[in-house]
Amino acid sequence: WGQTVAVIDTGIAWDHVALGQGYGPGYRVVGGWDFAENDEQPYDDGPAGFHGTHVSGIIGSADAKYPGVAPGADLLALRVFDDMGEGRLTWIENALQWVQQHQRSFEHPITTVNISIGTGWHGHDLPNWAILEDELRQLRSDGILVTASAGNSFQQLQQTGLSYPASSPYVLPVASVDANGQLSSFSQRSESILAAPGRSITSTIPDHVLGRDGIVNDFSPASGTSMAAPYVAGASVLVRQAMEMAGWESIQVDTITSHLRSTADTVFDSLTGLNYARLNVDRAIDAIIPADSVGDTAGSSSPLDLSQPQLDTWLNSLHDTDFFSFQSAEDGVLRLEASSQWVDSAQWQINAHGQTIATGSL
């Protein structure tokens, strides 16, 4: 899909079957860095390993049963926790600087960063120790969208506000909703949030957590705004791609975040008496793709002008069918060549007098 998502977390178990089973060029996890151990092996190991792999699966799992939101996106593992699960804000700062320096160091540019990390801060503004602002501002200026988990302390706090870095004005803060679409009881919230599924989300985990059989194919549920943030990160990848497909120009972070908010559902929270925005991926994509102007049946087909050297058309959905009709004024040879810029495969056929006389595929 031409995009890379940087996951700032505990690392990624890149040998998982749903995450490409490898590390480096040619694999799904194309690179990264371990800022805790200062080496280029940001694997999600140690007794505390789990979180980053789970987050990465929500973004990009290629498993048929538990697919990620954007399974075609490449991933970067930026490890900012040590083996015991201890992290440092300076490691996160270094990871953000690394992203800025390596935006175009891989086959596909880094367009998105996910930070499913919170701190003890709770508020609508910034703590006086908010050292990430210069880096977050620069990434936003560079067109890189940063999603951050809102925090999981609402039950204890019983008031609106966000953890840091979710309270930064340069990130998109993400709250959690349950399967019923209502805000999760644990989820911190603010009028600036975009909510997404975050309770009991099943995703990829390293082998040492459950399987321990040498086959890295395990999945497990987890809950938190940490699980909601990568949903939005993956959705932003899809929206950016749809905008590119539709020919949008100057796609900036504000372009994407504004679109996600304008196409979101509204969920009322009785605990705060406020309405919040809830991600609606289908509506966000449908609002970008041009309306289908070509009939889906032979009876509603559009005329095909054989004098034109090329026909451009949209496949507006996964199962879209476009019908064109033509009548030749003379005998001759019809040569048909088909290609697509965006889809991996599509089929075509030519019918005459109710019978199929030729077929092909991309």
C-alpha cells in the first residue's frame, strides 16, 4: 500500500506468521531500532514483551481470522522499553527523532506513528516536563500523523482529561469503545478524542507469552486505549491511500484528521454528559471514493466509445462490477488490455448475444 507505520512500543515479534515472519527489506517489519539496548534488534522479548506485537497486529496483521486494519502496510519496530517493561521519556523522544531522520529511508515512506503509551499525567494541557513537543510538532509539519492512546484511568479519576503524550496538540488522541459502541469505562476522554474499539481486542502476541512451542502464531485478547490507538493509525493509512487514489493533492495531517472526524459517528457519554466522535472507517472511505457512475448490470451498461484509445473506470467496492456496451461498425480485431494502479486482481469478460466469448484478469 505504499506506506510504513512506526510503532513506538516494546518492539515487535517480527517472526509471527501474521506479521511477515522476518525482519528487514522484503519483510513486513522493514526495520527499526532498540532504544533501550541501543542496537538494531528491536524484538519484543523479555518477560514484559507483548504490548508492541499486539499493537502491531491491530495495525497490520495479515491473518484471515484476525486481520489488521491495514494489512498491506509495512511496519517499523521502535523499542522504548527494556526487558522488564521499564521505559523512559527520553527513549520515546529519541524514537521520534529517528522517525524524522528516516522518513524516506525505506521502500515506502513513514506516514504514521503509533504511540500506545501513557504517563501519570492527566489533563487537557501539557505537563511542565513535556519534552516531546518539538519532535511531535516537526512530524506533524512533515505530514506524519501520530496517534496516541488517551489513557486508562477514567474510573479512578472520574473527570475528563488525557494522559501525555495524548494531550499534545500535535497528536490525534484515541479513546476506547466497547463492542456496543459506548466509551469503555476505563477510557480517559476529552472533546479532542477520536474513539475506536479497545476492549477485548484479539491480536498477535510473541511465542513466549502463550505458545512457547517455537511456532510464532499465537493470538490473545487485550483491552485498553493502547488497543484503540492502532485502530485509528491503521484507518488513517486507508484514508490516506483513498485520498491518493482519488487524486487529492497536498494531503496533510489536518486533511486526514478532519476527514476522520467529519465522517465519525457520535456517541453520547452519560458519565460526562458529552458527545464524542467514534471512528467510522467505512464512511470515511466511502466519502472519498467517487460515486459509481457505471451500471452494475448489462441492462444498465454505459456506452463504450471504441474511437478512444483508453477507458478509465473505478472499482468502487470489493465486489463492484462495471458494464460497458459497444457495437462495432465493421469487422476487425478487438484488442483489450487491462491494468490497475491500485487493486491486486480483477477479472473482465466480453459477452455477445448472451454468451461469454473472451475472459481475462489483471
